[in-house]
Amino acid sequence: MTARTCPDWPALMELDPDLQFKHYTVAEAQLPADALATVSHVSLSDVEICCDLDKHVFNPAHTDPEIAEALRASHWFDVHEWASSGPGADAGASASSNAA
């Protein structure tokens, strides 16, 4: 499987235009081992994660629920947390004011 742009990219760009969400298998994404240690029900090559690998932000709507929960306990951000209270909070406000 190759990485591909998330079909929800227009809505995700409204949260932070600097994020680039793509779909990967969890194995391709090479997520933190400590987070994946809690994952037991899936093969890492069979489930997808929708994320910006560089900024460590994931989209829970397109990510396996067990993977999403494991990432929340790590240094990764749920895109909604990123946009509301995380590092991307200012970017979303800037995008909104630029659109006005």
C-alpha cells in the first residue's frame, strides 16, 4: 500500500493548513513502540492510520479506535486536540481570520 492523501483534506485544512493528512498502514507509519505495546487485536500491516507523520497528528475518524487510543497516551495529537488546545490552535485561528 502506498501513502495517499486523505479524502477529507479540505475540512482538515480548515483546522490547520500546514497539516498534510495521508493514509498509511500502522506498520508503514512506524509509530512509537511504547504506544503500540498496548495494541493487541490487530495486525499492524492490516489497519490504517490517517495522520501527518511529521507533526505527529492523527485523524481519529480514519484511524482504528485502538490505535487512536494508544496514540492519545503518547506524544501524538488527535487533530481536534491539536486545533483546539494544542500547537495548532493558533494556526486554525489564523486560517479563520484570513478567510474573513
